[in-house]
Amino acid sequence: MRFKPSYAPGPTDVRENVCLASAKKTNNPDFDQEFIHYYHQVCQKMGQVMGTANEVLLLAGEGILALEAACASLTEPGDRVLVLDNGIYGKGFQDFVKMYGGEPVVLSFDYHKDIPVEAVSDYLEKDHDFKYATFVHCDTPTSIINDVSQLSPLLKEYGILTVVDSVAGMVGEPIDVDQNQIDICCGGTQKAISAPTGLAIVSISEDAKKAMNDRKTPIASYYANLQTFNGYMEKGTLPYTMPAGMIEALDVALDNILQEGLLAVYRRHANIANAVRTSVQEYGLTLFLESGYSNTVTAIIIPEEIGALQLQQYIQETYNLYLATSLAQYEDVLLRIGHMGENAFYEKVLSVLTVIDNGLRDLGFKAKGNLGQLFLDAYKAENEEQ
């Protein structure tokens, strides 16, 4: 099988020093006390990047495990849970709530816009009897970003715990867990962190821990039970065998981020994203969103006569590049460009936009310019403004 470079919204490229770290010989993760302490140190470093002094756990699984573990650990039968829905993953939280016996109340909004804080506020004035609420920081199928700095504090005003999916937002967008009063923040290593797939990330506030401790029923899972980690440092053991190489790789990936500087990383993502959005529109294509543009992924409407799936297949077969369309009802409508983590460098984005330009022209699209050159011009303008 030929290697196909990918500019889907994750998994992202992994830097060589991160790859090498994953192959490093490690201590026994089950019995070696030195490894237990090392695990704890990497969790604390992850917390530094997330902006939290809360406990952070690394779970052996892809990012979705973090979402399920949050819902499994908080939900008891009959609990009402507010699910804020303005995207496919946002709505999907209801499935985890139902799975563990909760009663999801889905509050839906326009998928072309970020969640309107005033509308949520108006709703909460009438009904705020919820144990916790869920929403997505960056909903990747449509590339939307939601304002955690307003939504989470608003929910907390009503005593509602918050569960935030930042798998595709974290590191590419500020999350500031403590400042934004997020009770459980969920992430994954394979997106903007640019470490190998295999670890889910969860930060847990004291309020969330109290809710778990005060449960009247046991958590209906072992693997998705955050309480299995309780006191692991004092016990000197973790609840199951950890993928030690993945933790070594994450440690180095976090060092890469901290050495560049979080503000510089955010700025790099913003510059790339703004230039992509500008160039795509000048080229003659249309963005899916009307507001709430994410700096980690851009969703573009592909003309119906071409179709996103045909473009994806043609580029893969002709140019050996894998691009992602979207999910569900948007599968043949949207093409998504992932510009996060190690993929968020102008020379890499330039190469993928050049291939997209070639593919669209080959399939008969009448462009208003050269997409690669339009991107370079927009990227230059972005950097000159700073």
C-alpha cells in the first residue's frame, strides 16, 4: 500500500522527535513506581498546556473515550442532562447520556453558526434543572468553534456542571480550563497536539469529583470509569496497563508546544486559518459557516456538479493525497482541510491547496485565480498586520 499524505482534520503529522520517543525503551508501566511518577508528571504538563490545576488523567484510548468516560462517570439513571447541539458531535453527546441511563434534553441551534450565548441564557432562565451540560469546543464535521469562555461560566452560574469536548480544539484554540470554569475537559493526542493516536485526555474539577463521589449508584463501566484512577499515586498503581510509549511521545509533543510557546502556537493556527478562509473565498468557493470559524479546520462547500466525494476520490487516485469530506448529511457536500498541529505550517498548507486547485480544475471548476498563490498572498498579509 502506498503512503498517502493526509490533510484531514486529524490524525495529524507527528514530528520526528515525537516518533522516536514512542519507540523508546520504557519501564514496566504496571509495577515500576518510577513510571507511576512519570505518568503523573506528564499529566501535570498536560494540565499546564490546558490551563488547569485540576487533576488531569491520560486514558488508554482515542479521544472519544474521554467523552464517554465523562458521561459514564457523571450520569446516574434519571439525571437530566442539557446537550447543546450545533453540530454532529455536539448532538452525539445524547447517545452517551442515554447509554448510562440519563435523560438528554437537546437544545439545538443553527449548524452554520456558533452557539448563541444569549439564547442559552434565555433558555436557562426557564429551565436549569440539569446535573450537567455538554457542548463541543470545535465540532469538526462542520469546522465550527464555540465560545467556551462564555458558555461554561454561564452554565456554572446555575450550578450546572460542564463537559466540554475539545478534542479538535485543544492547542489550536485557547481552552483555559480553570479560567473558563470547565468541570470536565476532554481531549485527544492525535489532533493539534500532534502525538500518535492512542491517548484520551481528561481534566476533572473538584465539583465534578464531588458529583462522582456523591453518586447513589455505581458507575456502569470499568474502562470508562474515571474513579478507577482515584489515589493511584498513593496506591502506587494504575487501573490498567498504560501504553508507555504513547506517554513518552506525548511528553515530547508537549515539550515542542511549550518550547514554541502557547501564544505563538495559537497565533500560527490563526494566521493559517485566516489565510485559508480568505483564499478559498477569493478562489470562488463558499465556506459552510456564517460565524464561529475554527482555527484548526475549514469546511468548504464543493459545487454539486463535482461533489465532495468525487473530488476526494479523484485527488486520492490522481495525486496520492488523502482529503476528508464530512459526515452524515454533509458527506458529499463538504471538503474539510485540517490545519492543526504539525499540519498548520504554511508550506504544508500551500502544498495541499495546490493539489485541491489542480483537482478542481481537472473536474471542470472555473476558478477565479490560483488557490496556492491566493493563499500565499493572504498569509503574507496576515503576518504583516502583526
